[in-house]
Amino acid sequence: MSGKNVATDRRESQLGVDAIAFGTRQGAFESVAERMACRPSAAREARRLLSAALGAWGVAELCADAQQIVSELVANVVSHTNCATFRLEVRRGESGVVRVEVGDRSRVIPEARHPGACSESGRGLVMVEALSFRWGCERRRRGKVVWAELKPTRETSP
């Protein structure tokens, strides 16, 4: 991917709506990204960053589903990897599709499970699949990126 992202390596997310609203254009994408510490509180930080980006881009209608998705993707990194940090990126394309990406250094590809009715866990990626337009995982040179895309219900201009 070429171009720059709005990003920071701070422990606590410090990006505001202004930074996102005037975020970097990457060809056909607007993008905001941040490296976060791999700890349970990162899900809250990720939801805040995501909400600010969606609001600034005029697609706040996607917020509830996107927050559920990012919470699950972050929880998976925190629970199933030994990574110290992960990278969250939120992008919006010309068609208005929003892509949420969570990248980490683990090479283990997540798989959707189909747990029994009494199971207490294992439904996260099934939920991601249900809430998103499409989702997937890509191996990268240094780990992987798990992503999900959401479509707004109305036309938006980038």
C-alpha cells in the first residue's frame, strides 16, 4: 500500500475528529490508522477511533455494526496472540464501503467456529461474517491482517 496514513505510536489513542476529517487520501481511499497496545482496553480505544472516523466521513449509520466487528477483531488479537501491539486501520473507498483492518505479527489464520448452543465462546467470527458485507484474512510479510467491509445504506461521497 502506498501513501501515508494518519497514525501514531502513542499508548493511548489521541486522534481527534479533525485529524480524521482531514486524513490522508490514498488513491481512492481515505484512511486512518493507529498502532495500539495489545491489552483488553484496546477494544475501547479502537471503538472510539472507529466512531470518530465514521462520523467524520458521514457514515455514522455503520457505527454499531462496525464497533461490534472491531471489538471482536481486537479481542481475538488480545486473546489468541502473544503480540505486544497491533495495528488498526479504517478506510473508506470511493463507493463508500468502509474497511476495518486489524493487523498483528501472528501468522496463525483465524477460523470461524460453529460452537454448540451451550458454548460460552467461539461465535466471534460468525458474528463478524453476519454484520459485514464481506470479511477475510490476508497473510502479510510480518503476520496477518483480518478485515471486514461494511456498506452504507445510502450513497456517500468521499
